[in-house]
Amino acid sequence: MIKRITTTIVLILAVTFFATRAFAVIVEPNPNSTIIQGKDIVGSSLPLIVEQKAQFSTENTWGRVIRLVGSKGVPAQFFDLGIDEQGNFFINTPQDTKTSHSLTISPSGVVRIPRRG
């Protein structure tokens, strides 16, 4: 109990005096989820940043940074999100490759959804 009170006091002090305006916290209401709560405040950092740091010229990479996996189906279905070598945001499915994506958004805003047969 004392540890929890001490932790709460330290967190309150940190938020009050040291946290940036876009402070984010990780909330774990149960063992089956992780929730990140934060605020997007203009001129401040974002509450969550996922950075892809692959070196395309020297590493064997597709640029994927997040995989969303469904629990149903055999095999389980998934979607990969990433940024490719040309700077395009993409979404891949299990049928996609390094250069063939299910959805692509270029840095200039061009959206491409290829027709699958």
C-alpha cells in the first residue's frame, strides 16, 4: 500500500513539474489490454510515436513497423503497417510482398488500392 501511495505521489509530481504538455500514460485495466492515453497538443510532441529506422540499402527489410493480428481463422489473418523505401505509407496482408501492397498512400497524398483478381 505504501509503495502504491509513493508511486502515485511521484507520478503527480512528475506530471505537475516535469511532464511535457502532451504527456501520455499507459493504462493497464486488465491483463488483456494496454491503453495509451494522451493529448495531441499543437506545438508539442505526440502522445505515441512509432518510428521505423530500417536502413533499406543495408538491411533486408520491408519497412513494416506494426502488425495487427486477428485471433480467428487458421492461419490467423494479419495486416502489416509500414513505410516503404520510397516513403509511402502501406498496409500489407499475408499475400503482399515488399513491393506489392494492399493499400499505399504516397507522401504527396496519392492513394493506391490495386485490383486483386
